[in-house]
Amino acid sequence: MTQEEKKSINDIVKTALRPHWRAQKLTTEQYAAINRDISRKLYEEVQGASALNEDAKRQWEKRAMQEVAQAVSELSA
């Protein structure tokens, strides 16, 4: 996986985290941990994908939103 692909995935995860961060639901440490964990999880899954075209990018954005929502809800539990 290229650095460019990793950056693209990381940007998707950051976008998914942004509303939770702005709502002050996360500490800096929680934000960093969730960002790292979900990014790494998606890196492994995306490696099987040939390219991050627009359709694939939308799918990964949806997946990232689901993963972030789950991680944030687990923090609240």
C-alpha cells in the first residue's frame, strides 16, 4: 500500500471522527487511538482493493463512519 493510499484512508477516518471531536465527545488520546485503530483496520481491508476510485472511496467513507460510531459508542458504554 502506498503512502498516498494510506493518507487517503486516514483522511477518510479523520472526516468520520470530526463531528465527534467537535462535539467534545472525545479526548485527544481517545481521538488518536480510534484514528490509529480504524485506519490500520481499513489499511488491511483496502490492500485487497485495486484502487481508491470514487465509488470505492464512498464505500470506505461509509465503513469508516460505521467503525467510528461503534468505537465512540463503546467509549460511552
